Amino acid sequence: MSHARDVAEVVVKALVLQPEAVRVTETDQRGLTVVEVFVADQELGRVIGRQGRTATAIRTLVSATADRDGEKATVEFRDRDGRR
């Protein structure tokens, strides 16, 4: 488990109304860590934010954390069914 994944999980759980429904996974795809954040269907808009500003901020935090560890990371937001 990477620090980048931990940062994404803490931030998203702080934003949503149902933190117990948040699930965060990470996979490695050709040297890039992909952090997938799953939230309840009605929470996806809250995590993405207006014009994607909240999602962009989360991606920036995760990317900076991964960079500090000498890695590269990105974040994908999904609802419980895996849809973007």
C-alpha cells in the first residue's frame, strides 16, 4: 500500500457523507500507480466537485505524494458499480 493511496483515502473519506462506503484500490500499470476511488452513487458529484475542481485537487495531492516517493500516480473516481 502506497502513501498516495493513503492520501486519496483520507481526503475522500473526509469529503463524503458515507465514509464507510468508500473503497480505494491501487494497481500498477507500466510504472504508473492507478488509484481507483469507489464511492456511493450519490457521493460521486461531491467528490468530483464543481467543474472537477475537487477531483483535480485530489489528483494533485496524490501525484505530489507519489512524486515524493519517486513514483508516478493518477486517480480515477468511480461509483460502486465501477462506472466513471
